[in-house]
Amino acid sequence: MRGGTEVTMAQQDERFPRISNIPAYQRVAEMIEQEIVSGRLRPGEALGTEAELVKQFGVNRSTVREGIRLLEQGGLIRRDPSRRLIVGLPHYDKLSTRVSRALILHQVSFLELWEATMAMSLATFELAMNRATPKLIERLERNIAATEAAKHDPAAVGELDGEFHILLEEASNNRVLQLAREPSNMLIYSVTELVVRDISQGAERLIQAHRMLVQALKDKDVELGRLWTRRHLNDWRKGFELGGRDLNQPLDSVLLDATRMRESASRSAAE
């Protein structure tokens, strides 16, 4: 013993936490994703039935279903009219990084997404206030005009909203903030589309908020910018809740349920 600093074997044994196993459904999702990303499974190719996958993976049916649900949310797997599993086109334009996929796999909630978006958006706007160039402000205004023209198309509004906030991040001239926001952009886009579909005034309120944020940039009015950042994101949260959704429900299940409802409605209308 040297000066009372000797570490006992018991203390050494307690230094590191036990390593937890990855849930089986995540492993199922990851293994199928690897086959798709590698090109060994191609878009449009049949994946097999749930029963066949249960046999291949040696797990129970609920594990396979949970893994498939994660892949459906990312667009890697879809179901044809007969409910067979088909390889889809990966949504890498919106789900572009491994961190993005991790957000899905860890089943983040809307509340978590909203809290993080609020914090990053306020920081982004404050930096953009003194760094936005006239050219970038002009691009923001063109985005608003395009959103106004597309306001009856929820998918287009969601995508243009994402573009507007990417432009604000560019104006901040802070690459850490830009990279920090990137993984959540796919979820933000999808939720915005959902809210605009549900709320009749959703697109109009979104456009108004964007106009006021650009005005704050032009006037270099930081308080106006903070006010409308909070209003914009609080509207987003209220719109989510008005759809009867739980703020703490995993977002992937919310979005997948909404997709299934739209597909069911489309099939019913076609019959």
C-alpha cells in the first residue's frame, strides 16, 4: 500500500458498468438494413413473410414485427397490398446519417425532439442575427414565396420548412450547430408534414412565423427573433397535441401510424 492509494480488487471490479445487450429487435433491423445498404437486397425485392423471418432469425414474432416497424419508418421496408414485405427505397435524402437512424432506433419522443429543437433554434438565430448576408436573406425570402405557393401540399410545406431552417443554420456560420441539427432534420420534416395535414391553419401560421423571423434578421432585432422562434415552435407543439397525440410517445410509431392511416384511406377511396 502506497500512501493509502492502493485500489482493492473489489473496487476494480466495480469500476466499469456491465455491458448491456442490444435489444433483439434492433439487431433484426440492423441486419436487414445491412443487406439492403450493401445491395444484396434490392428495392422491390420480396423480403419474405414474418413467419419466414422468425425462423431465420430464431426469435419470436413480436421481435421481428418490432424490427420491421423500425425499417418501415425509415422507408427501408414497405408492404404491398397483400401485406407482403417488400424492400423499399431508403430515405437517405432525409435519413442521411447513422445518428439519424439511431434517433429512430432509440424511439425518441416528440417532447425530446421539441426541447432539443427549441434550444438549437434559439442559439442558431442569435448567431445568424449578425452573420446573415443580404444574399442569404434573399434565399430565405424565396423560400417563403415557394412555401406560400405550395401551402396546400403538406409534404411540400414540410420540406420547404426544413429548407428554411437549414438556411438559418447556414446563416449562423457555425458548423457545429449545423451538424448537430442535421440528424433530427428528417424527424422535424415528417412531424411538420403531419401537423400541416391535421391543422387547417398550420401552413399559414408557419409562413407568418417565417416572415417575422426574416424581418427580425433584417432589423437585427434579437428580441423579435427570440419571440417568433418560440411562437413558431410552440405552434408546432400545439399542432402535434391537437392531433390527439401523446408528447412522450415514440415518434417512429406516431409517424408510422399516420402513414398507415393515409394508405388505408387511399385504398378505401380507390375501391
